[in-house]
Amino acid sequence: MEGVPPDRPAPASVVVVGAGLAGAAAVAALRAEGFAGRLTVLGAEGLPPYDRPPLSKELFARTEPVWLADDLGLTLPADDVRLAAPATGLAATPDGVVVRTADGEVAADAAVLATGARAVLPAGWDGVRTLHTAADAAALRGVLTPGVRLVVVGAGWIGAEVAGVAAARGVDVTVIEAGPAPLAAALGPVVGALTAGWYAAAGVRLVTGTPVAAAGPDGVTLADGEHVPADVVLAAVGARPASAWLAGALPLAPDGSVEVGPDHLVPHLPRVAVVGDLARRRSRRHGWVPGGHWDGALRGPTVAARALLGLPTDSPEHDVAPYVFSDQFGHDLGLLGQPGPDDDVVLRGDPAGPFGVAWLRPGTDEVTALLAVDRPRDVSAARRLFAGPALPRADRALLAADAPLKEAVRRP
């Protein structure tokens, strides 16, 4: 069993650093698992917990944040809630933690770190916008009116979602992607290319395989010298864990994340748990799993709370599978699992309509990931398949023949 060693008393006080989805879920999980001690919450944006996916998926449909208290019933049943007190430092020992803020220090027996991520903005891109917070969304919504020229740098999840809703709003949209295809970093170039036709069908110009050399509020200059004028430029080139405040306190991975075990605890610091986008978690089923997964931010904190309280965390249900969902150009995408760059790719169905993709470890029958496009039943089936102790196994011929997942894939 992982978690607090049996000879160590459960914490009497916990500080949760971060008031987004992962932070709110951690507070709820601690109370649900029986923690009755003192609970402190430190937020950074000055807002109650809200949901981030609608910021891009429903940029124009929702003009106010989707509050998690209304949407998921996630309130903050804590003794001390400070929504505008960003953490500036951490001192951690095997016996407790001290979190520094601009207003002073917060000492506790244990901590859950859930400070999320920040949008990447390359150096020198002055005047270029990003989309990660409710304030970002409000500012972007205010300038994207019909006829405005928008250049989106990056055709990943966020870039594709914004391009689709902006084009539907009458915005003149150009998307610049340095990789060979949209979503190439997430799905690989072969599968990502299957979405390229959606851009033209929506009236969006898509440029791939060409990096941006310079960007500013009036447009971008491509590596081949072309200047693409714009009224608004959005950098959608990824996000990185918001971990600068942890420098020198915890070991950070090259991407800025904190590596944790399957129980979300920091090795050698059983009083510190890390959840959400800040964590790089070791999964028994998938290997190292980076942050950026909404489902993990919602469900992972339960595992962390149980570990801090000394409760079992070794059930397969506690190994949350990576899950990404996206709405792009009228298509619904659901990705379960974690495809590897060298995995074998099996296409299921005709990409001209609803289709799916399976990734398998090279030369084996182990399924590492499943993608469903406009196939909600496949998303539900894939979730069940990735709930066992190990990767599911599949009959490649049945997968390629587009047989139902329950027939082609078996859970271990």
C-alpha cells in the first residue's frame, strides 16, 4: 500500500495550493475521505474555481466562467480560503510544509500542490495573446468580431478549437503550424493529417511545416519570409507547468513538472502531493503521464487525498487513464490512453465520416491509445478498456475491420 507510512499519524492540517479544478477536487476529496482537520486554500486569480475547457471550446457561447460549484458541485469547504494569494515559495521537510505568499507564510502538516499550468509565449512576441485564463478569454472575445483577421500560431487542441469557433463567428482565420499536420504532437503526423480537411471546409487557411520566425500584434513572419498580416495574433503553442515558485524547493523535470509516484506523492516527501497539470505521474499502465488531462485533474486528487491520509491507493481504479476531449470544426474527439511516437497505427472506419484510430506497441497486441471521432460509444468503451491493471490487448484484424471495440479489444 502506498501513502502515509503506517507509523506516521495522519496530518492535522493541509494547505491546498491552487484553486482550479485540481485544487477544488483536492479539497472535496480530502473532506470526502474523512479529513476533519484544518484546511487552507491558496488561489492566484482572485476567482472561485472555474472550468477551463469552455474557454476555447465555447469562447463565444459562454461569456462568463463556468463555475465548478454550479457545474460539478465543487465548492471549497475549507477553514481559510484566499483566492488572491499566489504562492511564492515552498519549504518542505518529511514532517511538514511552509508555503510562502506575499502576505506571509502558511504552515501545515501536509500540502497538495495544484498550481496548474501557464500558456507558453515565446520571447519577443510582444502584443501576442494567449488563452488560458478567464481574463484571457474575455479579452480575446472582445476583439474577435466578424471580419477581423486572426492568426493562430499552433494547430494543437487549443489552436484548433479557437480557429473553429472564430471562423463560425465570421472571423477571417489563418492557422500556422510548424509541424507537418494539425495535432501532430498529440496524435502523430499521419493521424493529425486526417483533420486537415476540416480547416478548408470551415474557410480557414492552414499552413503547416513552416515555423514562425517573428510575431507581433499586427501579424507574423514565417521562416520562409512570408508576412501574414493580422488584427489579432494568438499563440497556441502549448502550456507548461506553473512551477517557477517551486524552484529550489522540489526537483523539477525539464518541462517544469514535478515527478510523482502512482499515489501522487513526491518521492521522499510523503507529506507533499502534486496533482493536475503540475504533476508528471508514474502510471503502472501507461508509464510517465504528463499533466494536461481534465479527467486526471478531477479524479487524481482523490488518489492524492487517500495517500496523504494513509488509505489504500493501489486499486486499478486509482490509476486514472489519460483522457483528452476536444470539439473542432463540428467534430467531437475523444482520446483515451497515451500514444507513443513509434506505435503502430490502425485506422478504424472512413475518415470522411465518424472514425477511430488505435495505437499499439510495435509488433504487439497491446493497445496504448484509442481515438474516437464523432463516436461517443467508442469513448465510453475505451474508458472501460483502460480501467484494468494493464494495457488492453486487441485483435489487429478486427480493429482494422472496424469491429466494435468490445469485440476487437479485451481488457486484461
